[in-house]
Amino acid sequence: MPVEWRRATFQQLIDEGLLEIGDGYRAKNDELGGTGPIFLRAGHVTDSHIDFTEVDRFHEHLAEKVRSKMSKIGDTIVTTKGNSTGRTSYVTERLPTFVYSPHLSYWRSRDPERLNGGFLRYWSQGRAFIEQLAGMKASTDMAPYLSLTDQRRLSITLPSYGEQKAIAVVLGALDDKIELNRRMNATLEAMARALFRSWFVDFDPVRAKQEGRPPAGLDECAAALFPDQFQNSELGEIPRGWEICPLSSKIELLSGGTPKTSESAYWNGKIPWYSVKDTPSDTDIWVLRTEKTITKLGLDNSAAQILPEGTTIISARGTVGKLALIGEPMAMNQSCYGVRGKAGYADAFIYFLMRQVTGELQQRTHGSVFDTITRQTFETIDYTFPPFELTSVFAIAVEPILKRILANLEESYVLATLRDTLLPKLLSGDLRIASDQHKNIQN
């Protein structure tokens, strides 16, 4: 390391008044269920962001009691128990204040002019922490656990404050753009999902025409494809002329396969090979890259097949109902189905249709060991289908949205690759930021 950098333990930084570490509040069941502070569990800390959906909240009158365990801007968050031990995140000004749970720890700078919280954020993602964490996790026969005592023993290498801040700013700018793309994708996905619901679940254009109003956002040609009356059916009131039939009648199910794992010649090729581990977030939709790849030889000697771009993948065994939209041709394992439209039904319509019926598919799983969706499961669910021409109009309407999501994902991948390349070089001192740049950043 550069000679002017110093090595210290977390305990030494604590003793010097630079660092505070802590764990979370052990909430009782009767303290939750209110409208007060958010209670953040380790499961809400993902690899890419903090997910605040379905979080518990304390009762409002407990706010003062839990205040000492509340987050602060600049905290580095570390998960401390179970298989996710060592997963990290960071508290920015965009996040709501929350209370840490017992399986979370925080690292907090007590002297922001000497220890930069953003630097701690990126140190937690570097090799030095990962290697020390591996040794600490292996020291017990129990589930992985990172205690406060272990954290105090962590050894960290600190650059000067100016370089700490410069590292945080450079890497933070990349992460800020990645986060912006993620939030933009969430908004775009919600727009596409809302349009699907308006047209094919709530039947808003039909209701508008029935009331003598022009359907919102539709040109005359598209509006003409919607009827202006409803008809009774076994599923209730549906648009006139639409049909009720099993899902299986409008979709084609494609199977996957796994090349023999003992054959090295079948693996690490150029063909992406999808498993449930590769499932994108609900808002990112697309899967572009997979953890594992196979060769042409592996493809030819297994039941795996190439799925075309635009195919929907649904996990069908074990973790059931996870969805992805294929952004480039790839293969998948046998625990999934590829789903495509047939009889002229557009693939984009099929993806959002699967989003709509996933809950019902999950309820109809069976299996003595693993929950499983079979081909017969798709025959048991009836759905109200519009004429196939309408699904093409829908696909055209959402195409710009889906393309923008895809472009954002591609950009985020490039930015994340750049960040991950710079991170070890900056943390080791192999790549330095010039002193005049330090001053510009500090100013």
C-alpha cells in the first residue's frame, strides 16, 4: 500500500472516536403492525438495493424507544447472519429512515472530516473485507454469523481523507446512475403493467365506448378493435366477442434441459444458460446475462434448446413463478418453462399475462418434495382472451417502454463493470487520484 496510508482495526477506529458500529433492535410481535418507523430486516437488503416493499412498521408511540437503532445518512449496512452474511448496502438521502433489525449491523463515521462514510461503503465491497469475512464465517459450525466482536477485529487500510472522499465520489457517481436507471425501470414497468390492466383486466376502453366516450390514449384504428358492449360469462362480465379458454390454448410451452455437469466440454461456452438464480427483479424484466454458460456441444447433447428473444421464462419447480423476459437467445434448465404466444398472440402480451396469473399458478402447484407447475396446470386456469389483433396493438404500445428498460439495463451493466474494475485498484492504491483532483472534490 502507499506509504502514507495507514492500517488499523475497527476497534482502534472506535477508540479514536472515528467509527461507531452497532446492531439492530429485537422487536416483539406486538410492537409491529403500526404506522410508525420502518423495521428493516436482512431479507430486504438485496444485492442491488434496499427493497422496502412489505416492510413492517412499529407503532407510532414507540418511535422514541427505537430511535437509537435508527439509520442515518452515510451508514454502511452489513447483514450478519445466515447465507446472506456480508451482503452490504448504504444509506443515502433518498431512503426513508428505518430501524435496524438484529441481523443487520451498521458502520457509521463519527468524524466525517477524518473518516468518510462513502469510503467505508466501498471498502465493504472490496477484497480485504470479503477475505476477512470468509475466515470469520468459517470459524463456527453453526450458520454463518458476523458478530460485533468479529467486526471490531476487522483490519482496514485507510488512505488520506482527501483520497477517501475522492474514491467515494468516483465510485458513488457510477452507483448513483445505476440506481437512477433502476428507479426509472420501476416507473416504466409500472406504466406497462398499468396499461395491460386497463385494457385486459379492467376493460377501460370498452367501458368508455359503452358510455359514448373515446377511449383514452387510443387512435381510431386501435379504438375500433375494442367492442362497445359487455356479455355475461362464467367469469362474470367480459367484453363482447372475447373468449374464455384455458391458458394452454393460447400459449406454447418450451422445455429446458441441463448438459451433463461432469463433462467440462459442455460448459463455459458462449450460450447463456438460465436458471432461477438469474431471475431479474420484477421491474427490470429482462434477463441479458446468466451465471452459467454452455457450449454448442452441451446444447446438442442435452434436452436444452435455444429460446428466441422475447420468450417469457417462468420457474416451475421449487421456487415457482419467477418470471423473466429473454433479451437475447439463450437456453434454460429443466426447472423452467419458456412461454410464447401462439395463434397470433404477441409475446409482450404473454409476458404481462403471465405476471397477471402467476399467483393463481402458484396456488395450484403440487409435489411431494418441491412445489411444481406442470403442463396440466396451465390447462386448469381459464382466462378472458381478446382477439389476437389487440395483443399486437398492445405490443406496439409497450415496445418503447420495454426497449428503454432494456437500454437502461445494458447501461447499468457497463457502469457496474467499470465500478467493479476500478474498486480494487482504488482500494489498493494501484490507481491514485491526483492531489489536485482531491482538492476539486473537497471543494
